[in-house]
Amino acid sequence: METKKLAEFSSAIKYENLSAKTLRKTKQCILEWLGVCIMGAQEPPIKIIRKVLLPTGGDNKATVLDGKNEKTSALNAAFCNAAASHSLDFDDLHCPSIIHLAAIVIPPIFALAEAEHKSGKEMLAATVAGYEVGARAGEAVVPESYYFWHTTATAGIFGAGAAAARILGLDAATTVQTLGSAGTQAAGLWEFLADGSMSKTLHAGKGAYAGVLSACLAREGFTGASKILEGEKGFCRAMLAKPHLEKLLAGLGQGYKIDQNSFKPYPCCKHAHSSAFATQVMREENRLKPADIASIELYVNNLTNTLINSPAPENAYGCKFSIQYCVAAMLKYGKLTIEQFNPALINDQEVRALMTKIKVIQDKEIEAIHANDPTKYAAKVVINCLDGKKLSMQVDYPKGDPPNPMSWEESVEKFKTLAVPVYGGQTAAKLCALVDKLEEADDFAKALQAALQ
């Protein structure tokens, strides 16, 4: 029943029924994704992926947004662009489901909309549909499954399938088949963090690819499990013994999940953002320097402690998943940008010395905050100074969360910092304008080509 109802709901989403607020948030999600995708395409793992995939060719109807605008199949474009947009850890997050929905939902839409000459209005509706289904699948299996399974890849694949089905205009029955084929391909394990390896980008790329593949197969009559989410041997029960099946449909039709989406001001794991934000505020207010610090205590929840309590990361990617590095770098530089995760900076002696003064504490009170409200990735930072001063700040909603939002203008500035170095100012401005007025594009293929010229 749950899979069918989600398919019915997502396939029926129309641009005309979306509020101005939801449309603006949807465009912001797309713009945020596009900037991260463009800059992320310059990363070594993504170059490897393109090297392997692009020679396989295809019908060359979809664009890889790497600055060279290479053409390939919709399948390959979705894979490459999804992987790129998940390579910097700068992409959005839907906190209740713990999914980076843009990275896995929007690439299938871009690829299929271009390949099949869909409109901007259809793209906006498909984005809302993908976020809705992906988020609900995620909420049904977190936090328990998150210890082993990367939710963006596992539950997010349903968002990719729903988005692909919606942009292709598939009916509810065919969307069910899409979700069935997508869900049986769900995968993505956290073990890659132990080595700081490249698998995270593969998770998003393969999930987006599977979404496109599943929708295209379903359109041709290929069938999948009709109860892939709620079935006895379906996704949710495979993830944990007692899944939260009630969350699959709770409040369906009462607003949209995309309205709850968060954006990132820092290119690192979202679980570090509350601590980094608190550190940034206290540093500015008290003019702190590394030399002032005696010790630091970080009070965090179980998920944060499990995922990013990493006192000695060995490479740049590992530093994005080290709360110690993120806090120490923030204390030294007063900011966390892509530059702070440059391989040339991560072994800075002053930062590494600060990291040894940081203690991560799994705290029951902080844990209770997240248990009672999964939108809150709270943390408390206590800084003990050498002069005896003790500073403390708890953050429930860091910058970028809906109660502490990034404005459209802030997302535009973030987009420019990511897109201009790759495409130049003129093309970046045209891409930004395309997203801002996406509903005016009757044929996305033509509109994208005009922006990239």
C-alpha cells in the first residue's frame, strides 16, 4: 500500500499546484546542487568516473557539467553529475532522513529533461516529487540503519526513481514499477570512511543512474516489486528489524518535504556543522586565537560520535569527516571553505596541535534533542582558555537549517564561488538566471545550450 500511495502522490505533483514558497525553495535546491556539481566535477574521483564512463558513449543527448560540456547518454550524465555533486560534501541535506537529496534526485532530472526536451515546469515538479519520496523512505529507516548504510545511496535511490518517473511523465502504476526496480538496487556502506576512499561519490552516481535506468525500463514494461518499501522482504525490513513504516505516509499531502531542506555553508559532513558554527561565533565574539586554547569539549549525539569522531584523519577527504579537524580549522582560520580542505593545508602544525586538545563526548542530553526532533543536529562546544576563561555555546540549528536559513542571495554567492572558476562569470550568470526563471524554459535542452554558449 505504501509504495503505491507514494507513487500516486509523486506522479500527480504538478507545477501549477506548488506554492511560490515551495517553488523558490526548489529553485534554491537546484542552484545549490548545480554549483557543487560544477566544482565537484574537477575532483580526482570524478575524473576517474568520467574516464571510465564517457567512452561507453550512448546517444549523446545529455550534458556532463564539468566545464567541457561533454555529451553522453542520460544514464551516464546522471551518473557523472551525481557523483560530482557529492564529491565536496558541500551539497544539501534533509536532516530528518539524513539524505543529501539533491545529489541523487536532481541529476536524473537534468539528464532526462535535456535528453527528452522537457520543460522547466516539469523539472520543478519532478524535483519536489523526488525529494518527497526519497525523504520518506529515509525517515522510515533512520537512525538505526545509518550505522552501516549510507542513506543517500540506499533510501535516496527511491527519490532518484520517483524524480526520473515524474520527469518522464509516467503514471502511478508505472512509477510503482520504477520504485520496485530502483529499490532492489539500493546499496552503499559506510566502511569507506575508514580509508577516506572514494566510494561516497560512487554511491550518489550509481543511485542516480539506477533511478534513470529503472524509469526507462518501467516505461518499456519492465516490472519491479510492487511493495518494495513495505514488503516482508522489501527495503525497509532489510534495513532494520523494526522499520518506521508509519513515516512513509505520515502527513502526506500536508506540505512538501523539500520545504524542510537544509543547505551547507561549510564543505564538510553536516554532523560537524553545529560545532563548527558555535566555534565560529565564539571565535568572532571573543577574538580567539589557537594560542589561547587550553582544551575544547564537544558534546554530540550518537550519530555524530559514530560517524565523525576522527582525531587523526590521514587525507583531505578524511578531514571532512573529522569533527576535530573542522573545529580546529575553524578556530585557526575563522572559516571553513574548500581551501581549508586543500591537501596542502590539512597537516598544518597549529591545526593538528589544536586537534589534540579536543575531546568528543557522546552526551545524553544532546542525544535526547535529536531523538525528540530529528531536524536538530545539536552540539555543545565548551572552550577552556589558558587565562581561565570558559566559553560555552549550544547550537541546535546551524546556519543553513530552515530555522536559521541561507537566503537565495547567499546561495547565489555560493554558486558563483563554485561555478565562476570553472565556467567564467558570464556563463555562470546565465546558468544562475536559467535556474531563477526555470519555469520559463519550454525546452530545457535549448535553454541549457543557450546558457552554456
